[in-house]
Amino acid sequence: MTDTFWGAARRRLLANPGARLSLGIIVALVALAVIGPWLNPNGAETLDWSHVATDPSMAHAHWFGTDRLGRDLFVRTLRGARVSMIVGLVASAVSVSLGLIYGAVAGYVGGRTDDVMMRIIEILGGLPLIFFVIFLTVVFGRNEYLLFVSIGAVGWLTLARIVRGQALSIRRQEYIEAAIASGAGTARIIYKHVLPNVIGPVIVYATLAVPQIILLESFLSFLGLGIREPRASLGTLIAAGAGEMEAAPWILIAPGVFLTLLLMCLNIFGDGLRDAFDAGGRR
Amino acid sequence: MLRYFLKRLGGAIPTLFIIVTLSFLLVRIAPGGPFDEEKSLPPEILANLERAYGLDQPLWVQYASYLRSLLHGDFGPSFRYKDFTVTELIRQGLPVTAEIGAAALVLALGFGILIGVIAALRQHRAADRAAMTLAVAGIAVPSFVVLPLLGLVFGIYVHWLPVAGWEPGSIRHLILPVIALTLPPLAYVARLTRGSLIEVLQRPFIRTAFSKGLPLRTVVVRHALRPALLPVAGYLAPAVASIMTGSLVVESIAGLPGIGRYLVQGALNRDYTLVLGMVILYSVVLIGMGLVVDLLYAWLDPRVRFER
């Protein structure tokens, strides 16, 4: 049963040309971000004073050109992409685990606990969370670890709702009754039986959360509230590029295109994944 | 209907109260005071400053007086913009932000619904595919990439519109920022409308309408659109949130003197009262929008009114 469920989902996913193409591009972009900087002789923070803000050319090994300080944009874009991707993954992991545990507990325990926990979600859902993230960066200073946590803390509400709904229905299944009868505790049942059974929607949601979180991180970094110099993320690079647009548009274009391509492909792939699971998910 | 509305309003007030309390406490327990500078101030001056801003009072006294002044629409003095109160800054910036925000919301809804309807009626045809591909792009491409690129093309290459800047009453300066703000919610609305209209068009009452011999246009406009717009109404509050978020970067890039830019500046300068006031203001707008959505729901779907 599980084999055919996963197999069918994979078949549907691979039958979707948009999702297939996006997956290919995502893999290529990740590979480029991981190994790319080694392909180019320039360092990320080396200042090449003979090539300041030069345009892209194969002749002088600055394939994407250089910025105002003569730093190579090919290397900097890929390094920045690496930072953005790591933030995206870590913060998504934070967000998914939070939502998963919260939703599973609320849905499985039920009753008054559920009421209170869902009321909290409702209140948090009414808040302008992005402003709270900005607020947190003001209050606690611009700490990069805090950035992971606060970005992750924004996205878990939806997932908690989804998981709770699933857990509510799982609670009434016979195998849960069997587990209770054999003496398993609540924590063990949630961990062993509830969590594994909500994994389908969680995967879909996590895939769609990654681009949102990368976008959020770039957004904060763009405003100067995220990753700081000399480290760069795609957001800080785009901010630098936007300031130099008139004289040197390539400073904006290299990170801008990378970010756009990454976000689009992640979104298309996530949509494809959702469609693939949706058709099989209705049991 | 009135009872329903009062019930929702009753739910919104405690939420707002919690937000105010939480944000206030966060500011006060934060490590470091608002007057921490690179060069530390002499203790006497610091004590004077704290007395001037009431920071030497016990926490609950500060909280009570902040709440009291909030009820009078007073957000307190700005810590960085000397001689300005937060309320004055908001009064200066709000008209600009509200103007571009409202324009973006109206455009996003209008064009989004139009494109969504066209795509739904031409499902799986070229127009639909083109619209939905563009919608994915619209959702994925961030406004802080779109706006500089628009500026590059329309401002620098063809010189049609100013790249940035602001003049009172000048529409030309607002065109590019509004476009950048509009695109993401527009794309989302188009997708939502398409999806739900396709679903609604398969329901039995639509078949009935067609079998009465009504033309497609009448069926869509009179019968299908209202139920199909329910998810769009639900998206209204997130749309406003997305536009408000977008206006932070858009105002910074385009150099518009709106409240978004004040918030960003306040955050960079660690101007506590300014950021606190902005967060509360944004919360009020969002919660108010939530109430509007509740009313719209009740109008679009009469069942909602009688729930519980």
C-alpha cells in the first residue's frame, strides 16, 4: 500500500513536465552554488583594483563582472546563493518541526488543549508577522542565529493547522486504539503513529515553505536587517545592485536572475508535488 | 448580521490588546537601552534622558501611561527623530503609503479577477497557460527585484518614467512603485479566481442556469462569480499584508516618504517607540481588514451569518 502510494505520487510528479524541468534547474542551481565558487579563480572577498565595476566578460575571468570594490560577482552571487539556501533549509526545518509537533499534539490530544492551542494560532495568524520579525531584529540586534529562528517561527502556523486536521482524523483510527490498548503513552503514540501518517502534506508544505523563507530572508537582508557585510546573501547583493543600476546594471542582474530562477522553480516544483500527492491523498 | 459583526469585533479587541502588551514588554525586556550609542553617555545625562521619557518609572506605570496615550491616538515621542512624535511621523507618511497601497489593492483585485475568469473560461488553452505561467512568475519574483528592473527599463533605457523620487501630487513618480506592489497579489488573485471558478462551473446550479438558455456571460457574472469569489475574499487580509510588506522595500527603493520607510529606518536606528508604534498601526490595519473580510464573507455566502 505504501509502495503504491509513494510510487504513484512519484509517477504523477515525473509526468509533469514543468515540475521535471524545475527539479532539473533546482539541482543545477544547488550544484552551482556548492561547487561553482571553486571553478572561478577569484575569491569572494578579493578586491581586484584593476577591474572595478567592469561588465561581464570571459576575457578577464570575471564571468558576471565585478562590483564597486572589484569583487567578483560570479563567486559572490554563488556564495550568497549558498547562504540563502542554507537559511532557507534551516529555517524551513525549524518551521516544519514546530508546526508538525504543535499540530500533532493539538490534534491528537484534542479537547480543551486543542481549543486553547488553536486559539493561540488564530491570534498569531492575525498578527503582521513580518513586522514582528523586523521588531525582533530591532530588539535583539542583528544576530544571524536569531534570524533563522525568527524566520522559521513565522511560517509554522499553516502547517500546524494542516497537521492538526490530519491528526484529528488519525486519532479515531483502529491502530491508535490498538496502540493505546497495548499500553503506549501519548508521546510515544504521537511520535510513532501520528507523525509518520501526516508526512505527505508535510513534505508538500515544506517544499513550498522553502521559497517563501528564502524570499523572506532576501527581503530582510535587502533592507539591511539580515545577513551583514562582508558576508552576502542574494538579498544584500540585490540591494547593492539596485544602488548601482544606472552605471552597472549587471551587479543587479546576476543575483536578481539567480534568485528569481530559484524561487520560480521551487514554487513550480512545490505545486507539482502538491498535485501529485493530492490525487493520491484522497483516500 | 449586526450580531455577527459585533461578535467578530469582540474577538478582535483582545487580540489587539495582546499584541500591544506583547510588543510593549518585548521592547522593555530587550537587552540594551534606547540610548546606547557607540560612545556611552555620562550617567547623569542618561538619568535625565530616562526621566524625560518616563523610563525611570516602574514597568506597570509605563505600561499604563502608554496604553492611556494610545487610546488618545498618541504613540509617544520618537527616540531618534528628535522633536517629532511617532504620531506626527505617521501622519506625514500614512497618506503616501495608503495611496500606493490602495491603488495596488484595487488594481490587483480588478485585473486579478479579470485574468482569472478569462483563464478559467479558456482552461488548458494557450491563454490559460500563458496567464498561469505569468502568475507563477508574479508570485515568485520579489518586488525588490521587479522594481529596480522596471526602473532600469522604463527610467534609464527609454526615459518614460522617473526611476525614483517623489513630488507632492505627482502620479508619474508612483506608477512604477504601484506596479511592483501590485504584481504579487495580482498573480495570486488570478490563480485563486481561476481555480475556484473552474470548480464552481461544474456545480449543478450552473448546469441549471445553462439549461435555462442563459448566455455564458450571464451565467458567469450573475451566478458563478459570487460563490467563486469566496476564496478571493479570504485572501484579502493576506493581500493587504503582502502589500504592506512590499511597501517597505518599494518605498525604500523608490524614495517615497511613506510609513514603510520610517519603519525600516526606525528598525535600522533601533528607534523603539517608532517601531512599536508602526507594529501596532500595522496590526490595527490587518485586524480591521480581517473584520472587512468577515463581513464580505457574510455577504457572499449567507450561510456564514447563521453559523453558531
